[in-house]
Amino acid sequence: MPLDIKSPLQRLEAILAHIKPVYVITDKEHQDKLINLVEKEKILLIEDLIKEIEDIKTNFSARIDTDPAYIINTSGSTGVPKGVVVSHRSVIDYIEWILSTQAICPRVDDVIGNQSPFYFDKSLFDIYPTFAIGNKLVLIPEEKFIFPTEALKFLIQKQINYIYWVPSIFNHIAHYDLLKDCAPKLDRIFFGGEAMSAKVLNYLKSHYPLTTFGNLYGPSEITDICAYYMIQRDFQDTEPIPIGYPCRNAQIILIDTQGNKVSTPNTIGEIYIRGSCLALGYYNDFDKTQTAFIQNPLHQSYIDTVYKTGDLSYYNQLGELILTGRKDHQIKHNGYRIELGEIEIALRDFQDIKHHCVIYTQGQIILCYEGLKEIEKAEFLAHLKGKIAKYMMPQRFLYFQKLPINANGKIDRLSLQEFANSLLASK
């Protein structure tokens, strides 16, 4: 299980307490961060482990392909991250799909520029093809993406020609027209993790008319990618970019609110996924696993597990899948999947607010709060700093003397969303 050493201590503590690892491997520089989180005897230093060994013994012979390969932690609505357990079979299936898809499969002389950190499932797309093909993988330093011009210069310096990045980086590049002065040679550009704007795609295509572009979709619970769309036609700036079609050996089913399969165009349904790409469930959380990994609702003839994504989609007239949003409070922001409830829980002990909720609109995480007075943004950020990851921090803070309530007596998130949209539109 990869861990982000830069995670707030409270998040690291929650993950380690939930997973209960036998050992944690770190280096001397970062061992102090773990001292109070796990027993000292469980901390192994990489400097002590790297040495010449003549007789290597493993227990690989006892492994079968349905055994767990790794755990990836995603945001949890209760404040405790969910540990998604992925099997060797799913990873093998994932590699085989990439190798069998000519437009995606790297060539041996390709140089891939990795943007996603290894504790984020999007990094699988960079790591495993490299193992299989033997091409070069370059890890782009995280600080390069703070100023995307530096990332573009780095691509030129390292002769990187193949990338899979989250759309927010491309948004910045297009907004400031950075390719005008610094355009690295890129043969293939893939994006995923959040919605990509057709306007930004058209900007990229204007600079790279011969480059292969692809939109990739999938949550951690199906290993990484279960649908993809190779860009082979033009889009108007306001058109949605499809997530396309299922990957090899995966099936996507749309289920409407009555539990029926959607097959007609322009009818919205929730995405259910089946296939060997499915994770084994959530580590040490049988209840959440049973809620998300369910029996295929279309039959009861035999055990046929599907993953209930919470993502809403429809087929357009061409039979392509179009993603429209979520049916719950989970979002995709800068490529990270975030439960808004986790941010809300982190603010429960903030003394000066009476009620609050977190909404997401127009690419911004917004905290709406009720209290006796308006509170400085710095106070909220200081309170959240040790509790949630940096990418989960709200960008806007809206003060209300009284938050709107719906007919069920709950905070009216829909009206808050409409209010925030009108506020942002007037800026």
C-alpha cells in the first residue's frame, strides 16, 4: 500500500489504524513522522534493506491471481479513507488491455512522463506498461506542475513524447496559451480523472494536429480504467467529450432509477461495471464492500458481482457514453476522487460555525457555513491543514446567517449550488 508522506498526520493515522500494516517501509528522513503512528518495531528503513543478498526466498509460489496485489486509499464519507484492494488478476487484465490496444500501447522507444504520484491509481497507466514493454518512464517532479511552463520545459529536456495527465493541468496550459512559446514534441496525449473541456482539447489539437488523443475513465474500484475514447472527430467548444466504450474484458451497464437497463439514447442511468477489473472490495470494511459491490440487478441466476459507481451517464446518438455527474456527494477534482463528507467531518469541531456543508460547482470546492459572524479564510485553512490533504481544501468560503433548509429539514444543497453558480457567473 503506497502512502503519501506529505499527507496530514490525522489522515495517515486514520489509514494506518484502519489497515493495521505488519510493517511500514520508509527512509531515515521521514521516519520521525511515523514514530507516534505505528510501533517502532514495525518501521523498516529502506537504507537498511538495500544490500547484497545471495539467497533470495519468496512465497510467490503460494500466490494465485485472485490474491491481493495492493491497496489504494480513496476518500471516505465518514472521514476514514477507504482502502481499495486490487488483485493480481485485475492488474494482469489491465496490462493485457493496454498491450492489445494499438492506439494506447507504448512503443519500446517511447518516453512516458509520469504526472500522477504512486499513491494515486492514475499512475498505474505509466508503471505497468513500462514493466511490460521496457520503454523509459520519467518521474516528473511534483513541483514542476505548480508552474506548468516548467513541466513543459521538463518534457523537452527529457524528450518525453507520451503523457497521461489530469485535465486541470491542460486547462492551465490552454488558459495562459503556454504552448505558443514552449511546445514539446508529443506523440500521444491522454487525459482522465475528471471532465476534459472540448475547448481545451481544441487548443491542444491546434498545436498537435497529428498527435493521438484519448479520454480515459475509471474509478480505483475497477483497477484504473474501464472505458476509453480515442478522439477521431471534431468537437464544438461546448460539447461534452465522451468516455466512449468499455475496455477489453469489461462491461458497462447503465441502470435507471427503476432498476432497468438503459439502452435508448439520451436516457440517464448510473454506471455499473462488471469484469475481472473489479477490485476485491474495501479492506477491513465488509459493510461498505457489500454496498458498492453488488449482485447484478438484471438477474439472480448466479453470483455476478458488479461495481455500483455512483457516476451518471447516457448514450449519445452515436452510442458513445457521456458522463454527466454524480448521484451522491463524491466528486472528481484535479484528478482526485473526493468525498465532500470527509471535508465536512473535518470541520465539525470548528467552534465558530453552527451548520455547514460543502458543495462542488464549476471546478471549485465551496464551503457554505452558518454562524454568528463571517470567518477569515486563513482560519479555516489553518484548522483543516492537519486534517485533510491539500487537494481537498475548499477554494471558496460562503457565509450565511441562515443556511437554506429543504422540505426534509436538511440543508438545501441544490439551492446553495444554484446560488454559487450565479455568484461565480457574476464575477
